Amino acid sequence: MLKKKIAILCHENAGRRNPEKYAISLLADIWRQDGLDVFYVFGVKKFIPADLAIIHVDLSVVLDEYLEFAHRYPVVLNGKVKDIRKSFFSRNIVKKNDAYDGKVIVKSNLNCAGSAERKFASWGVFPFVKKYIRPLRFNKPTDYIIYDHRNDIPHKYFNSDHFVVEKFLPEMENDCYFVRCYHFLGSRGTCIRLKSNQPIVNSKTYQSMEFVEPHPEIIEQCERLQFDYGKFDYVIHDGRVVLLDVNKTTGTGRIVLDPKMEKLRRIRAAAIYSYLP
């Protein structure tokens, strides 16, 4: 009996970035242990047959040629996920003339402060991404700026597509900040809650984590945005779910590599069989 084949479709220059730095590589290891044939496809010049393809292009906006190429495969995961910029999915954006009086936060519109786009631009790949990179003030999410009021924000942040201004709606307990991270593949997802004494909570700033049940609304958000694989970061502010970030190419930071995450990763990995023909 022939092995089932899984193709992980990456940008043609992604080989310069170690694929093992992405969480998908850990799932691939599990699938290989199970007897599946898993391989990377870099670029769209050569089609390598497989039973299933996962689009894993680490850009905030996936080029149409990659989406079209991926649909040559019988089954495609994240085949309808093109744009993950905050201006596309956020429901908490504040415009210059909005009547909102609470705290606000200025972020990069691009995923992860445009780190992937910045890397491509440094290689001379995709000259068009330089228009996003040149004006960026932020090198990483911890550079994002919190203001007490929208009137305190310099006009340049409102007048540029490179930035978004959002309501700052933290989840807090006892002067600590929390963010929930929902990792998922298909219908199998696991959720952790990170704690920090800093207002921007991520893999660099968290102090502890606990396992929690994902909120039903965040699962609905995955379906609404047509994600099959990825990670959604959210908080619960005054009883309301607030989606902060969506990611389809999660990296292997210290959260993902925590030994306690391995069991949960295997739970998610098993979801691949619901897609394989």
C-alpha cells in the first residue's frame, strides 16, 4: 500500500529561512513517524504530486500564483486564506474621527510587525514589499505603542496603510496581563493562556502559561475566516472575545517547544487524517 503524501507549499525563497523554525515541521515529524510521506515544495515552478497540500507561505498577503498552484492538489489546507493583515480581520480598529475615548494601541498592519516581509526585502525579493517596510517603525510586536487616547496619536499613524490603530482591550487580573493562544488543525485545537506583567504578551514576554478550554466564539472565528491550520491570539475583555492576531505560519518559539506542548501537538496532528482521501 502506497504511503499517503503531504506537500507543504512554501515560498520559493523560504529555503533561506530554516523550515525547521516553523511549528509545521513538528507536525511533519509526527506524520512521518506515523508512516506518511511529508515534503516541502518551494515555489510554484515544479508540481510534485501529493494527496494533500498545506499552503505555508510566510507573508501577510499570499500571492495569487501560490493559491492557484495549490489548488492543483486534490485537497488544500488554508486554500482560502490570502490576507492576514490586521486591517482585514480586526473588528476593533479606531479611525481618526471615531468617537472612542479609551486607550488605543498602534500596531503594524502586517503580521508579526512585518518580520517576514522585511526578510524578503533584505534579499531583494519582491521589490513591492519595500513600500511596506520603509515606513515601518516597529521591528517586533513589543515595539507597538499604547496611548491613553486617540488624540495623543501622531497623524502619520492614521494616514498610512502600514499601521492600524486598535482599541486597547486587555485581559487583566491582579495587575497582570493575559493572552490566549488557540493552536488548531481542522476541528482539533488546543488553547493556552499566557501571563505577563507587560501589556504586550507574547512568547518573548510571558512569565507562565496554563491550559484552558478555547472559547466557542474563537472557533467560530476560525471558520468565518476559513482557516484550516494556524494560531489565533485573543483575550476576553469584560466578558467579550477580542481577536488580536491570526497566524498561518506559526514559528517554534519557546512556547511551542515547551515539553508540555508535545501531547497537545499530537492531538492536533491527528486531524490530518480527516482530510486525507
